[in-house]
Amino acid sequence: MKQSRLQLVFLDAATFGDVSFQSFTTHWDCTLYGTSTPAEVLDRLEGTQAVVINKIALDRPVLASPKAKGLQLIVVAATGTDKVDLKAAGERAITVCNVPGYATKAVAQFTMALILELASHPGRYAQLVRCGEWQKSEIFTRLDFPSVELTGKKLGIVGYGSIGQVVAQIARGFGMEVLVSARPGSSGPVRSGRLPFADLLATADFVTLHCPLTPQTKSLVNRRTLALMKPTAFLINTARGGLVNELALVEALKKKRLGGAAVDVLTEEPPSENHPLIRATHELDNLLVTPHCAWTAIEARQRLLAEVEENIKAFQRGEKRNCVP
């Protein structure tokens, strides 16, 4: 297979933002689609050998279609591969690879930014100035939002992979005490230096989620586990929306059984206006929702595309690189 003749398509290139695709269009016969609806996917796969996706679903009916018969390589431009039916791909001998670790520092940084916003509210105070409220103040300052110091607070980390470890490093720089959860649901002995999940929830002042979404972790944070947390504690989720039962979270926030929450991921993305957490942002002052942007630092996006390119080149050389079983 000659590199210059590889037929390659990006099905949702708009998700990468303002980065250059010149290398892809130089090396390969590359077609870029900003977005692709489910109805458009099959026609755009026809005649292609390789496809790059971010959030486009490639399920069994798609992969089994005659229009996808030439497909040899799926590159998921993300770490998670839940959008691809891996069993169906394996049956078709389609190589699937991903890009692990490209946004570790970006996500850790954003997680800390959410923690700082929950603790100190700089964004909310800046909005007061924009609305002219400081200018009306009878004293030199504003005391609208209760702030707390991070020094001495306990940060519970659920999911101690590369992102969780960097978050821990940053948090210690703020004087926080880091607690690491044992794997939730694990029946084995708790590793040294870890806490059972329930004990961590009961102890931590801030709990941040960095574990993958699996059948075992779906709705890991629910009505029962939220009840274990301190009423002054804060929850942060920059991992996957499905880790949290969103209705239970809204209930806990409304009833002040939780100090606050900041989430960058939802079960429905983009969400509808009727999504429970979107509705709740209009009435709760202890909830912060951001649009799945923790990963979007320009350096992370450039690194992501560079890794995608290396995965494709390795495939053409007959090498396995970041291949998913």
C-alpha cells in the first residue's frame, strides 16, 4: 500500500478546532468533513481504507455494510473507544487504534481550575463586575460567595491513572491532602495507600472523578453514594457523564446535601435544554457545568492529531501502534 494513495476520511474534523490538517492532506488522499450525521456516514465511508473519528458511532450495521467493505483502519482520535463496535471490527479484520494520554495535563489543569472556581469563585466575582454590582457596593469589596482555602482540605481522587496522578501533584502544591480511592466494587484487599470508595466519600472535602466508564462504574455516583459525602463537600467530574446519576446529583444540590458540583461531561452531548443538569444551572448557585472542554488546550489538540498521524503511518508499515484488542 503506497502512502500517497491511502484513501482517508475524517468524519468529524470540526471537533479538533483551529489546528492544521496540512500534513494529512499532503501525505494521503484525505477528505475532511466537519461533521457527519448518522445518515451520511455510510456514503462517506464508501471507497475509503481508513477513517478518523472522534465522537461518530461506528456500530455493527455500519461496519457490516457493503459500503464499508474497503475499510481497513479506524483511528479513534480520543482515548475512549466506546463509539466503535470492537467485536464487529475484529470480525471484519479492521484495525482499531486510539490515542491514550494526549490530554493528561490539559484535563488535570482544567480539573484544578474547576476546584478553584468552586473554592474561590473568581468567575462569578468577575461577572458581578460586568453586571455593575461592585460599582454599587457600599464597602470596598464584595462578599457574595463563600470562599474556602484549599490548604488542609482533603481531595479524594477516584481513578488514579495518568490524569489522577497529575491532579494529585497539582493539588499537593496547594497544600491539599490527597486521598486515593481503591477500585470501586473491587472485592479484593485494598492496596496500601488507598481508601475504600465509601470511606473516601465520607472523608473528602473535594471528590474528583478520573475513572473510565464501564458497566461497573456506570452511575457510580448515585443517591446512595452521594449520601455518604459531607454536606459541605464538592464533586468534580471531568471523566465521563455516565459516572454520575444526574437526577440524584440535582436532588442533592437542591436539598443542600452537597456543597457544590462542577461537571464538564454529561450523559447527553450536546445536551438538550431539558437535560436535568442544564435546567438546574438556571436555578442553582452551587452547580457549574462546562461544555466537555477540559481536553481542548491547543497543545493537547495538536498532540492528538500528531498521534493520529503516527498511528496511520505505523499501520501502513505493518506495525501495531496503540491498537485496541
